[in-house]
Amino acid sequence: MSTFLAAALPLALAATIDVPAGADLATALARARPGDLVRLAEGAHRGGISLPAGVRLEGAGAARTRLVAPEGLDALTADRDAHAAALSLEASGPRCAVRVDGGTLRLTGVRAAGGGCGARIVAGALEGVDLDVEGEVGLIGEGGAATIDGARVRGARSGATVHAGTLTLRNVAITGPSREAGISVAGGVASLHGVVIRSPGPAGIAVAAGARVEGTAVVVAGASEEEGIPGACVQVRRGSLALSASTLVHCGGAAVEAAGGTVRLSAVDAAGGAAGGIVLLDGATAELDGNLLAGNGPGLVLAGGARATARMNRWRVDPVFWVDCGSGARVMLGDGERARTPCGGGSP
């Protein structure tokens, strides 16, 4: 058999299985074979299903076809390659609308609403396009990889939380308020491209020890006070953060607050709040290149032995620096910096 025929044969043999609302979806899925399309009619269907390998599950649209899990079950789980499109996946707390345990699950035009979480990635991969995701936590990464391109995300505790694995968000809007953060990264890596985080609660992006966040064209707006503590647009706790071509505005406390860890900001427009612009504590280090700092001063605060190198920044704040020299904190001023170097330091 030729290579072309071998590739075309599964497509020629693929079947379409139509499932009316309220019919036995589990039986239909048990009949499905790789390459088959299981098509759900408009209306409500019983969830708590596991997608077979190579099967495409398709509804009549996220506003028209609902897959609702019984209490105590996730709406849809996958541990092999599969695809779901044009439907709403719903589960009550503490369960999730989607759970990925292996393989690659592709979601297109799907609403995922769970009392516990919208989607949980334990292993394998989730690839999503044009999603609406909501839950106590919108997205949870516990391993594997999630890549989302085009989504609206909401979470009562956080929009997205990463404990392990990788999370890549492109063209995603995360809307709060959340009790913890718009995006909370406790481990693993998060890559953000064209992400907008609005009214996130106490932090727009929170990065913990051992975690890494890299972002381009990110907007964080409206971090707010929580239990008397001013919110920061970005919080780093001994993790690693790199932002470029991004905007941090309406930050209740600082635009960026780091206790330990590393921060790299390039071409970032930031407006300081009640605590100032960039606050570095407890040995944190920062590379600041070509940023604009406005709003409340000081523009840059260093204490607890923190260190920063600054080049070509524009400081539209007063005062520009506040440095606890006695703690060993230092700021090194490079090309394009016009302010006087605190603590008698020199150029890098």
C-alpha cells in the first residue's frame, strides 16, 4: 500500500456519530474509533466522560451544547490524544471542567467552567484556542504543558496557578478580582505573550521560589489592597521574572516588588503606587534597561542588600532612588542614567 493510501485510509473509514441531547453519550464514545467524530446536538448532555484516543467531540457551539458532569466528577478527562470543540464543559465544586492526565487534548471554541477549576493539567499537554475558562482557579498546571492562544480567564482564587510544568499564554485576558493573584506561579515556567490582567486583586503576577515567568507585551492594571496591604502589579518571592515591552499601571502598592530572586525589566512602562515604583528587598537583584517609571516615588527602592543595574531609564518620579546603603544595597548606573549614584557607587 502506498504511503498516501495508508494515510488516507483512516480518514475514509472515519464515522460521524450523532448524539441527541439526553442520549447515552458514554455508549456512543465506546463505539467511537480513532478518527471518528462524535457530534453532540444542541442541549444538555451528561458529562463525566473520558475521551477515547483520536476521537473528536463536537457540539453546536459553546452557548448551545452543554456537557454537565454529575456531582463529584470532572466534566471531561483525557489521557490520550483527542479533540473537543464548540461546546460548554461544566462541573460543580470541587471538580474541574477539564482534566488532562496524558496525551494531547485540543480544545477549540470551548467554555470550561468548574467549581474547582476550569482546566487542570496533570500530565501530557493541553492546547487551547478561543476558550472561556472559569473556576475557583481558572487554569491549574501540575505538570506537562499547556498552550493557550486566545482566551478569557476568571478565577475566584487566581486566574491561573502553575505548580509544575509549563504554561504558555498568548492573547489571553485574565479578569479579577481574585483572592491571590491574576497569575500565580509557584513552580515551573510561565511564558506570557500579549496577556492582559485586569483588576487582579492583591497581585497581577506572583512568582515564588524556583519559578520563572517570562513576558512580552503584558499589561497589568488595577492591583488592589488586600487586608490593609497595598497590592503590587508584580510580586517576586525568590523566583525569576523577565518582562519586556509591557505596562504596569494602577498598582495599589509597588509596580514591582521583589524579596530575593531576580528581575529583568526592558522597555516597561510602570506607574508606582503607595510603595513606589520598583521595590527590591532581601538580596533581590535587578537589571533595568530602557524603562519608564512614573507615578509615586521613590522610583527605585533597595534594602536588605538588594542590587540593581540601571541603563537608559527615564525616571519621572521624585525621589528617584531610596537606597538603604547600610544594608549593602547598591544601584549601579550605566549608560543614559543622569541621576546621582547613591551610596557612592560607580558605573557598572
